[in-house]
Amino acid sequence: MTNHWIDIKNADAILIMGSNPAENHPISFKWVLRAKDAGGVVIHVDPRFTRTSTQADIYAPLRSGSDLGFLGGMIRYILANNLYFKDYVVNYTNASFIVGDKYAFSDGLFSGFNEDKRAYDKSSWSFVKDGRGVVKKDPSLTDPRCVFQLMRAHYDRYDVKKVSEICGTPEADLLKVFQSFAGTGTPEKSGTILYAMGQTQHTVGVQNIRAMTLVQMLLGNIGVAGGGINALRGESNVQGSTDQGLLFNSLPGYLPAPPASMPDLKTYNDKTTPVSKDPRSANWWSNRPKYIASLLKAMYPGQELEEAYAYLPKLDDGKDYSWLSLFDVMHNGGFKGFFAWGQNPAASGANANKTREALAKLDWMVNVNLFENETGSFWKGPGMDPAKIKTEVFFLPCCVSIEKEGSVSNSGRWMQWRYAGPKPMGQSKPDGDIIYELFLKIRALYAKEGGAFEGPIKNLNWDVASGNAYDPHKAARLINGFFLKEKTIGDKTYKPGDPAPAFALLQADGSTCSGNWIYCQSYTDKNMAARRDRTQTPMQEKIGLYPSWSWAWPVNRRIIYNRASVDPSGKPYQPDKPVIEWAGDKWTGDIPDGPWPPMADVEKGRYPFIMNAEGFGQFFGPGRNDGPFPEYYEPLECPVAQHPFSKRLHNPTALVFKGPREERAVCDPRFPFVCSTYRVTEHWQTGVMTRYTPWLLEAEPQMFVEVSTELARLRGFKPGEKLIVESARGKLWAACIITERIKPFTVMGQTVHQVGIPWHFGWVYPKDGGDSANLLTSSVGDPNTGIPETKAFMVNVRKA
Amino acid sequence: MSGKSFFIDLSRCTACRGCQVACKQWKQKPAEKTANTGSHQNPPDLSAATLKLVRFKETAVGGDFKWLFFPDQCRHCLDSPCKLASDPVIQDAIVQDPDTGAVVFTEKTKGLDINLVRPVCPYDIPRVDPVTKIMYKCDMCLDRVRSGMLPACVKTCPTGAMNFGDRQDVLAMAAKRLGALAPRYPQAALIDARDVRAVYLTLYPVRQYHAFVQAAEAAPGNFSRRSALALLGGNAPRTRT
């Protein structure tokens, strides 16, 4: 989230699209309803009318997978009707940037596409620079090569009629949503967008979010209270896990994971540290050498920086290591062993039959989990012959989150300390202890027997335990970081062991360590995440900022990009809900994005989007793999042969695989219905925790499929009867729910039926509960993140 | 006696079922073996093991589709028909707590006939354990309330649909909320507020939510059911006035 949960209450309009917070984030609705109480408008855009829709002032249905048409239409509507916040767009975004002559877009393809590689050469997606190396701008936004004009031309195709044709959303509903949300384009209004997996689990997932960002920047809704782009995270600590480098392509604190072509730290720093020639751009990532040095020192305090860097594993250049690719390699027999730690891939991963087959190609697997699940027991699952499976499975019982101490980082980036509740049951252990002991064993084996590449094992700092038990406080101190050598900064001298007060004081010379620079300041002289103080200044009280409750990264900033919430002189655009304000010599309110004065100070002022090299919000985003502007493509399985925006049916750069498990259905009469997967309030993830919780299982006991009354009539379905839902990859049974909450769509002049299934069930327990929705989904993914397209695919539904 | 009351604001209910589960957890009630019969409502009905149930209903109001939720529970009537009907059979099998006004089924209810007690309830709440024959329903979490805590369903509600407190405060809160909603929802109403301690705020006509939202005089379906029982020669149900 750019903002945080409480801040939802400050919104004048709440666009909920690709999420179902009333069901999946029930507590969030406390704040949604507060906004509504204060006169805010709640808009829900979703293929199904859900528990969220019941509270919406406006509900608009759209066919699963057509979101970019909807959002492209909204961008066009805002531009065509001059509803954008012009000062914001001119001053804070790259709308005025001049794009180079080589950039072009034609019929669904951007310049630089290589059909064989299914990839773009992005060099033509660049800006024109002046003699100093600063990007050329046209603040009048009239230059035909400025981003604003290119964007206007790009989205001119997305008129309401075409959008309605492809999304299946009635034109009147589209206009209602566009008008209502675009109403937040005035300076004093703000609108927030709440999204979740309904927006990301597509082969255009990243561009869906980019399109939302374009809308929010046009309306001046980034950085303000009640605004922002807010990802509702699907696990209590998934924000924390990505912060700490869970993903293959990032080290802790979103430092890029080094590829083999960057063999030493100097090369890494030279190649990954952005440079700006504009003196008014803060270009915060220019500090990257300090953060990587501090991370290396947290891991290897006794080594020189270059040696520590040499220890880091390197990615093969150009190779994808995301989930789908890993399981594809596993399916081809490329791995011997696998740790499935706190996850259940046999039910959670797309194309579950492929995943289950892949597990059978391993020599061993370690499953760390609370309960028996479909992954640990895959060898005795449906269609498996245990006698023919060589994989040796080890099950390590871990304890549940409430049984252990540590921090959880919520969607709003709040790091919240939790104390241990009940004692762990039986011989279950905290994950921290399991990995602590595991590494000690590995190190002891290395000491005894030797092994490949000994240095990283021998020298790793493993001082994260007290009395042979994992110590979350020690780990938290290391993540915060401390001085390793005496260092004088300004007029203050820090001694070895002194905590690093904030990331601005981290050093590139190896004199500081910090396990994660964005968490620096979280554990200083005290555990900031454990704070439970409701004190606020009167200004902070206006927006419910609560800056002394827990701690938020970065540096306790609650609303990021908040320098964009004020005009160039530092006055809040929204005096009733100010985030920060320039008091003549300092900022008040939230922690600003840097201490510099507002932009009107031509010498010391800085642009607000400090994490971008140029300092501006990016309408034109040259970094993505599938284009600088979001562009409409159909899901890789879809019910139409063409769409109104170009002749390119699918995202030409989508992540795809070859093999017998990769069949896909496009306009295939065997699989005529659009299907989406989702969650219900009563279950969580693959249901491993909730299916074993009797009161929750009682409320949602079995796999179901929701179908419209029209489809039920067409196929003669009866409520509650078992139906077979099947795709090109698998099939499952589901209890039939016939509902008015799903209606057939008219798409490109044809009736398209939509159905939906939850993904919480699995064959292990309960025995009559059904199996995973992912038996049906396909292993295709977004070209930027690899996230699978599990929200839109084609199925058939028939009587069992 | 002013006692305690619930205010159940249906305009804020998202059917998250936190109340339904929290009730079972506090009361340590077993889960029922359920199946998906084509509805999200589960268990299908109140029972001796399910004292709080969120009912789901798809309907149309004035041609507009609505999905309505009704977190059903005992209303804790000020003059409680179940107690009035059963006291002549077994005195104080059903008691009323003098401090809170909570109507509580005791173990002595096993001596009562459910066919006497259930039909007289205007809200169709009482249920019997088929094995022990003891009758069960919400007891206002009297143990919690006496310890200064909120009922489990209220404590867990994330949206403010479930509210609880001193009766006069709760009625004031209900009236204020009704006033705020009335301009936009002209059919909004507080149901049987003078007679019960679980006051529901409805946005649409009561029959749209469930058959037993309001006492019988406004709910003819209930009346006909009771008439039928009377015709079968059972105990004549007491009519509330």
C-alpha cells in the first residue's frame, strides 16, 4: 500500500476493483464504512456481485480478464473530459517529458519487439535529454512527442462503446463509475483504489496495476490522504516477506538480485545505481551502494565487501526463476530436492496436476507445515501410485504464528511486534528455530566433510540465537543494523554496536551493517514495532495518522510520495485532510519523503517521486517488459477471437511453457465458459489452516461452483447437485450454487457465461470437501513478475 | 429495569460470519456436519449447537437485486413469551436475569416440550438438543457481560453491525442511526424496539430478509404456522399483545 488501512476512511471515493475486501479483508470494511458514513462513494467492479458489492453505492460487472479495457476507458474518459488535476500532472508526473523519436506503438505492439524472443528491446522507450543530460520537458503538455500527448493518442481507442463490448459492462455502468471516480480529480478530493489478486493474477497483471496508477496520477490521488494504490495483501505477513527478499529477483529492501554479469560489487554498484543529472531530483536509489554494503556486512561482518559480494548467489542473466519456471524445471526433472516451507504448492500453484507430477520427479522433499497437506502427501493423492514414486518426503511440524514472538508487516507497511501466545504444541517448533538448527547442521557437515564453495557457509553471521534458540530480537536488531566501526557523522560519533538510527546514516564503506535498509530505524534504542501509543498532533488527528503506533517503513512514513500532497509552496491541496505541510523551516504532519523544502525553493527543493531517478511519477514507464503504457490483451485463454483495440489477441511477452500439460483453450467449444478463482471469508489460502478448523469448515464445507440462473437453466443444473468443472488441464467436482449475483455478459455481440470457484479445498481433508481449483488453471504468467493467470481461464461445467 | 440491549445494524453487516463463529467458540459448541446445498448459508438453520446464524437471501426490492444478510439470534424480549408459556409447566425453566434482562434457558428446559416453547416465540428461536432434550438459544453471553465484557458476537464484529450496551444508550444509538439512514432509505426501520433487547435496523421490508424478523402481528407467515399448530390440538399458543 502507498497508504494504510485507517487511511481508507479519508477517501471521497473508493474504487474496489479486483478485490473483495468485505469477504477477504473483513476488518478493512470498518474503514470503508467510515468513509461511507462521511459521504464517500463506494464503487465495486467485479465479475460477481459479492458481499463487498452489497455495500457499494455503484456496482459494475465486468468479464474476468478484461480489466485493462475498463481502466483504459477510464483514462480516456478523464483525458477527453479534462477531468485531470492539471497542476499535479504538470508538476509531479512525467507527462511533460519528451519521448525519443524511435519510440512507436502500432496495432498492439510497441517498438523494439522481437517475435522469436517474445521480448522487447526497450532502448527506444527513452526520453530526449538536453546537453546537461536532463530530460527535456514541455510543461504546456502540447508537444506531440510529450508523454501526455502520446498517452492521449494511445488511449483514444478506448471509447466507452468498445470498452463495453469487450468487458461486457453496460455503457451506463461504465459511465457511472468513470464519472464518480473522476470526480476526485479536483484538488480538494481524493479517491483510493483497493486491489488484490483479482488484478494481479493475469498475464497483464503488472499493467493492470500500472493502469490504476495512471488513473490515480491523472486525478492527483497519489501521496494524499484517502488516495493511493493500495494492494490488499493476501497473507498477514506477505508484505514483510517481499520486503525481506522472498522473491528471486530482489535481495532484502528491494535491492536487485545480482546476475552473473555483475561479478563484483563495483560492477553491481555501477550498473544498478541510477544517475540523475537533474540537481532537483533526489534520486534516492543513488544511495544503493550504502544499502548493499550494509546488507553484505550484516551477512558477512568479518569479510571485505568484495569478498562478501562474491559469496552472494548470482542469477544467470536473462533466466527466469519465478514460481512457474521453477516448477517447469522440476517437472522436467531438473531438481533433486525441494523445501516446501509454509506453503502447499500441490494446491496453491497454478496447473496443480503439473505441480503434483513435478513433485514426483524429486529425490526428496521437506514439507514444513502445521498440518498434513496436499503437498506433503502428494504421493498418495488422486491418480498417484505410491509404489512408483521415489520422492522421499520429510515432514517438519512448525508452530503457528500466534505461538511465537516476532514481527508481522501488514499491507500498510506497519511492522507490528507480536508476543508469543500459547506454547507450541507437541514437538512443533518456530520456523526460526528450524532454520537456525538446520544451518548449524549444514555448517557442521561442511566443517567435517568440506564441500563446494565453503566461504559463504563458514563465514555467514549466524548470531541470531540466544541459548541455542532463535531470538527474534537479535534478528530484528541485525535487520535494523548497527555500527561495526567507530564513525563520526556530522557532530556525532557512533561506537561499534550502536544501532543505526536511520538509513540516511548507513555507509558504503563497510562501517555499518543493516540486514534490510528499509527497516533501519525499526529497532534502535527500543523496539519501535512494539509501540502502542495513540498520541497524535491535532493535524495528524485529522487523518488518523497514529505515528506512534507500531512503526512503518520507510522511516515511519505512513503515506508515501506525500510531497505530492502539497502544492509547490508546501501547502496541502486538501487542508481538511493534510498529510504534510511546510511550516517555513520544517515539515509538519507525516514524515515527508525527505527533509528538503518544497519545490518552490528552486535551489533546495526536490521533486516528490524520490524513488524514480528523475523524481516524477511515471505515466510513461520505460522499465516494464511489456510496454511503457498499459495495453489491452485478452487472457491466454479467452472466449473471443479478437478484441477492439488491436490485432494482437494476447500479451506477446507473456510467460508461457511448452509441454503436454500446457494446452490452452481459445474460443474452444469444449470449454465455453469464463472461470475465475477466488476466496471466501471462512477459508484462508489453500485451506490448510481453516479446513481443519471445524467452525469454519461448517460454514463453507465443500468445493462449489457459482453459476448464473441463466446458465443453470440452459444446462439443467439444480442447487447443491455435484457438477463437474473441467478445463484443458484437469477437472474437479463442485457443489452447484445457482445465483443472481452472476449474470451472463454480452461480449463482442455474443453471450458469454461466467462461473467462479474458490481455491481453498484439497483432497487431504475433509474427505468430502473436493479438490484444488488449481487443477484447472494454466501455467502462464505475467512477463514482469511471473504471477500465474489464475483469475481468467476457460472451462466447461456439466452434470456429474 | 433498563438492563442491556443489542443494536444490530443491518446496514453495516457484511455477513463475514465472525459473530456466528465467535459465538460457537465462546460457547464451545461443536461444528455441525454440513454440506453445500446450493447456498452460502451454513449451518442451514439455528440449532442447539448454533445459537447465532447469519442468514443469506437473494431477493429483489422494487426491481433492484439485493443480497441481504440477517445475523439471527434471540431477541431477549422484555416480556418473554417463551417464559410466559413455560412457567406454568416448569417454573423458572426459563429465567430472566434481573440486571441485564437476558432471557436464559436453564437445564430444566429438558422437561419442557419444544412444541410448546418454539411456536410461541415470534422469532422462531428456541431449539432443543435431540439427545439431552435441553433447549438452547443465545444467553446474551451473560458470563461475559457480568464480567464487564461484551458478548462474543459484538466483540468480534469488524464493521459495527453488532453493538451492545445499556439499553437507553443502545436505543439512542439506534435512533440516531435510523435518522441518518432515513433520507436515503425511506423504508428503514427499527424492529420491535419497545419489546425486545436485540433491536435490528432493517433497510428494506422485513420479509425480504427472513420470515421471522418481526413479531407475528406484522408477519402473517408466523401466525398461520401457529394457527396450524392450534388446529392440530396442541397447546394454544399465547398471542402477544
